[in-house]
Amino acid sequence: MYKHTIIFKTGQLILPEKTDLHFVTDLLHIGQLELNYIGAAAAVDNKNAEQASLLVFHFNTEQELDYSMQESEINHLLSELLKKENPKISTDSNDINVKF
């Protein structure tokens, strides 16, 4: 198994009381996220939490991923994971963590 982390950054979000799958999917498709990191599993530290929010995806694959893929391919991959898997969604301050 290969472990991966994808991190998007956006302006500071006002999170709903319960951050759910629909909220995360909408964020992914809005087009206002900036790809911040794609690579092997990584620890996440948002040093600008007052100014920015992170949307962090942690997942495993049986095959290696091409980390040079286009952002549209990354969004498609994550959309498919959100549809097929049962992600665990949690929040930490202004950040959202999604684990598959």
C-alpha cells in the first residue's frame, strides 16, 4: 500500500457545525482551492490558520500515483474516492481533514 496526502489551501473558511461529505464535495468543485501539496503521507501544520484554511486528504492506493498529474485529474481522483469510499471527515480549527 502507498500512502498519500493532498492538501488544498483557500481563504479562511467559516465551517458549519457539522462538516459533511456534501460540504467537502462542494469545496472541491468550487474551483477556489489552491493545490498546496501532493505526495507521500505528510504531517500537516497550518501556520496561517487566521488567514487560510486547509482541506487535507489522506488515502492509500495499491499502485503508486503520478504526483505530476494535472489538477483536474487530482480533483477527479478525489471526487471518485468521495463517491466510492466512506471518508472520515473531521475539523481542526479552520481546517478540514478527510481520511479514506
